[in-house]
Amino acid sequence: MITAEQLLKEAAELKKKKSEDYQGGTWAESDYFPYKEKSYSHMLHTKYLRMRNLVDSNQKNKFWSFRRYINWYGSLCLYVCCIS
């Protein structure tokens, strides 16, 4: 069974890899969130709706679908940093 600590570590590793994608490119990470808190909250809401859809569905293999959304934790952390 996977633990919350393992998920958080995985989310941190994913965030680090995603951050490296922004290095040297035309766009900075902040360009993806032009409306600050509203951009972050919109992204979190969209991902929440996807997760809610998975919960409500009859899909048999939900585990892997939920694992795809581990970056929700990372997105939440970005939001918290933005409003801090």
C-alpha cells in the first residue's frame, strides 16, 4: 500500500522535473498563471472535477488514473506559495 508520504515525495519529484522544463524556454512558469490566484484556483478546480469524475465513474482501474493526478499536490503547493 502506498503512503501519503510516498505520494508527497513523488509529487515533489514531479514538480522538480516539471520546473526543469521551464528552464531556458521562451515562457517562464509564471506565464502559465497570468491571473495569479485565479489562475491557480482555476487549475485546481479543473483537476478536482477530473478526480471527481473518476470517483463517480464505474471505471475499474481508477488507481492509475488517480496516480496521473499526483501533480495536483504540486499544483496545490504552487498555489499556497503564490498566496503566501
